[in-house]
Amino acid sequence: MFLLALFSFIFVWAGNTVQQGKLNGNVCDAETRESLIGVNIYIPETKQGAVSDEYGNFSIDKIEAGIYTIQVSYVGYKELMISDVIIKSNRITNLLVALTQVSIEGEGVTVTAGFFQNSERQPVSSVSFNNEEIRRSPGSGGEISRILQALPGVASVGETSQDIFVRGGSPTEVNFYIDNIAIPSIKHFQEQNGASNGPIGLVNTELVREIEFSTGGFGAQYGYVMSGVGEISYRQANRERVLGNVDMTMAGFGATFELPDFDKKGSWLVSGRRSYLDELPMRLMLVALLVIPIFK
């Protein structure tokens, strides 16, 4: 009886509690990547807003959980509408905004919201995605390699592999860098010839701030690369409070924790992923052995 009353109280209390989240972000120049101060960030649906500080950072607190369109405006730059930004209850959503300079004219400009940003500074062979664009990329399942497989000049062997073939080259000819550190591969279950078996990658997209992928025309610092270059930059963990997230799917499970320092001048970002695809047949067999006697 006591437990029933306790659960009823928790249910009523949770139903009456306003589900709110927070939006943090950074605004920079699309050409120079320098931080922009005094940029206006506005949420039309809730009429909440903020202004970026000297480091380009901004924060909007106490936003009701939901999906919003973010309006970003600054004198001398093209106004930007970022749609489909999800605010989760008791969570911090991070947003990276890059503004493009425009000449000021007296004519009217019509601004429309789009799901993906068009970058005018990049050549045809280079494309970039921020964290929100990675999340809502159709059919990707949050995996970076699946997003790249849909780009022009990139081919794949199907959903059961994360191999990337750029302009007919081998998967081993595609190099990746995380915060300017070269890594051998972003794929699980990689064989000696560079082929992979499995749909899961090493990179947790919850930690990614931005990825830029080039299928040609990359800089001289990558002169030895033959096919493509992927540059991945990680975001900073929040410096306000401890946050954690645990997820589990048929392919595996993982956990992410964000820990601020005692003086809140730094932070720690810890993440771990474990795949059990190699144990899946045995698990399915065990489940079948347990289920069959129930139906007899």
C-alpha cells in the first residue's frame, strides 16, 4: 500500500513538473573561424534569446522541452535560421553556428529555415556537418560513415559494412583526424586488408562538434593521402553540472559522462562503447531456449 502511494505521488509530481532544458553554443565566422561577439540568438516560439560574449559563447536557460527553430542575426552577416533543434528535459543542447559575411544593401532579404546549412566557402569536393546535422541525417543512425557514404564521389558495399570508397580508391586510402590527431580507422571489426564487418563505428557522435570531409583538393599537410580526408573536432564538456547518458541497442551499449572541475574552469568528457555483435547469435539462441518452453 505504501509503495502504491509512493508511486502515485511520484507520477503526479512528475506530471506537474515543467520539463526544461538549456541551449549552449558558439558563434564564429565561417571564413576565419574567429569568434563573434554581440551576435543575437533568438527562439521565436518561446521569445527567449541571448547575445554571444567575447569568446562567441551564448547560453539560453529554462527552455521547455521540444523542437525549435533558432534565429541567428548579426550586422554584416547573413541571417541564419536553424531548424529542428531539440531541447531535452534537464539536458544541455550544444549548437555550433558559423555565419557568412554579406555586403549590406538596402533591398529586402527573405530568410527561410532549412534542415542543412549551405556553406559557400567550401569547394565542391568538401562538405561539413555539425552535431545537429549528424543527428538528423536521414538513414545514418548517428554513424559518421553512413553519412559520408551518401556524399557524391563516395561509394559503399552496403549497410553491413562501414567501408568508404572515395573515387574508386581503397578504404585504407581514407584518413581521419580527431582534433588534429591522426587515427588509423573509425571502424569496428576491421580486417588486415582494411575491410570492416559491422555497422558500428568507433566515434561517438554525441561528442562530435563538427566534421569536415574532403574527397579531393585537401591541403598540403595531407599530401600523402590518396583518396579522402575526414577532420573531426570534439566539443567541450559543460562546466556547470554533472551530466550522464546511457544508451543500449541491439548492436551494443554505451555511456557518456560530463564532469566539471571543482573551480568550473575546466571539464572532463568520458565516453565508452561496447559492442556485442560477436555474442549476438549465442544470446538469440539462449533466448529461444528460454522462450520455447513457455509456449509448450
